[in-house]
Amino acid sequence: MGSLVIVGGRLGDRFGCRRLFLIGLAGFTLCSLADALAGSPFELVASRTGQGVFGGLLIPQGFVLLMRVIPRESMGRVFGLFGPLIAVSSLSGPVVAGLLIEADPFGLSWRSVFLLNVLSGVLTLAAGLRVIPPFGGDGSIRIRPASCRRSTWPPSRRAFRPAAFCPACSSPWASLRHAR
């Protein structure tokens, strides 16, 4: 997801941050539903990957919307709250998920965690459609596929190759020496 944030930000510049925020949120929510309905590990991994892709669209638009909607003189206070809220959500997310799995509502086991994402995504999408002001994009901005590919793929594929596929490597760390 992290490498897609750059591309997501650029797409938001071109097509509008509101539109990309809502698309990212809708996609993340649908992928959460796919997570909950996954019938195999492959399906779960595929839908989690989709969550990462849509999260890459969603996150940069959230920052842009904050900067466009919040008055400049209040920005320090907003980001002063934003950091601790992110920390609390990062810490409480796994705890709430564990409690939800332990409670096993309706016999859903781990699937209830993703259904909670679906509920919060649907509510946030409904609110976003009503509250987020329209911000158009700049159609003159060009997005180059080669640049997108470079920003989302490791800069040196050889540096990330497992040692088993590197005949000159005797240990996993040796592949890094041969990556130059």
C-alpha cells in the first residue's frame, strides 16, 4: 500500500481528491466484504491485496481533503490530534479485532473483523457523499505509466531475490552484495 500512496496522490491531483477518496473508500469496503466472504487463503490474500490498492488511493486524498477543508490557522490543532488518533487506532485495532474474534458474534469468527470494516466503510461513504465538498482535478496533469511502475516496484529486483534463486549466493544476506 505504501508505494501506491504516491500514485494515488497523483491520481487525486488529476481526477479530484473527493472522487478518488470515495472510490478508494468504496473499493476498500468492497474488498473488506470479499475478505469476510473468502472461501480460501488465496481469495483472502487477493482481497487483502485489493484493500492495499484502494487504501493507496484513499490515504493521500484524506490528507488533501484535510488541508482543503480545515482553515490554515486550525491546522496545527488538527494535526496535533491526528497523530495521537492514528497511534490509538493502530494500537486498538488489533485489540478490538481480538476481542471480536473471541466474542465470535453469530459464529462468524475472524470474519466479523472484516464485516466491521464493511459497516464503518458504508457509514463513512454515506457521510462522505453528503459532506465532502466537490474538488475538481486538473486534467492537464499527465500520469506516466513508467513512473508509476517504478514507484510501485522495488528499485532493484535483484536485491529482493531469494537466495535460493541466486546461484552465487551462499546466504540470504549475500544476495544484497550481488545486487549492485
